[in-house]
Amino acid sequence: MSVDTAQANEAKVKYAMALLTSIINDAGIPRNIRRAAVNALTQLRDTKLSLGVRAANAVSVLDEVSQDPNMPFHARTKIWQVISILETVKD
């Protein structure tokens, strides 16, 4: 993997983390969804794993909660945005 690719992946993960933080701080989003965002953020911060594995783990957590029928539309849109960003991060 080139240095440019690694830097691009880092930037994508940082952006996804910012989006997750905005979900966590939004009191209008149900607690279980905010908890899933916290879990995804924890996965992204786990430096023992490679960037691709961390992104895949976060996508797994978010994909499960994205099916929640009680999720507000704006939260679902942000979750899908994070998932689509993280799916492009590869080792």
C-alpha cells in the first residue's frame, strides 16, 4: 500500500469518527443507536488492529443497528454515510 493510500484511509477514518461523534452527541437519537455509534468509534480507535480490520468491525456494528425501525431519518442517513466511507478503507 502506498503512502498516499494510507493517508487517504486515515482521512476517511477521521471523517467517519467525526460523523459518529455527531451521532453520539445528538440527544434526538435513541440511546441504543448512540450506543452502537460509541461501539463503532471504539472499534475504530483500537490500534492493535489494522485500519482495514477496524473499519470492517465498525461497519459490522453499524450495519446491525441501521435496520432499527425506530431510527430517525437523519440518523439513518449519517449511519449509511459512515458505512459507505468505511467500506472503502482497505489494508
